[in-house]
Amino acid sequence: MSETRRNKRRKAEDALPVVDTMTGQQIGRVGDLSVDGMMLIAENRMRDNALYQLSFHLPDTRGLPVPIEIGVHEQWTAPSSLPGQFWTGFRIIDIAPRDLDVIDGWLEREARD
């Protein structure tokens, strides 16, 4: 099967916890990430077609955590291969330029590794 995404997506090798900033609750972890979308691995099903404000940390070039905050729109949710776990695809609809630069740098570092 060929890749049909517009932008490069990178799988998160390390656990990158994701927090719903509206509730302050950790809702899952980053499965993969691109400059325009994210897959979340969560223990609870996300609401269909809902908007969320999420935050997480990405390592910078020195491995130090950089806080990222994004507004996202749920595109799909499906049970994962593990019982009690869900995969949710989000489209990023709001992101600060600095946060976009951090994500882009994180994606580029994988290409060089």
C-alpha cells in the first residue's frame, strides 16, 4: 500500500503524554505526528467530529522537552488491536508558528537519523 498523506508523519518512539488543556486530564499519548495531524492512542473513545485543545512535549535537539499546544478536530476513531485502547486521528486546526517550527524540526531529525 502506498502512502497518500500530504506531509511526512513520524511515529513517536518515546511515550509523549497528551493533555486535554480544557480539563487538565491526560487523555493518551502521541502515536504519530505531522505538521497537519496527529494520531492519539487513548484509553477512552474520543467524541466524533469534536474540537479539542491539546498539549504535549516534544524533545528539542538537545533532548529537552518543549511544550506544544494545538487545536485539533477529530477525524476518525477506531479500536486499536489492544483491548480498551483507541486510535484517534486529528487534523491540526490551530497552532502557533513556534510550535509548528518545533514539530517540523522533530520531523526533520528523524529523516537524518
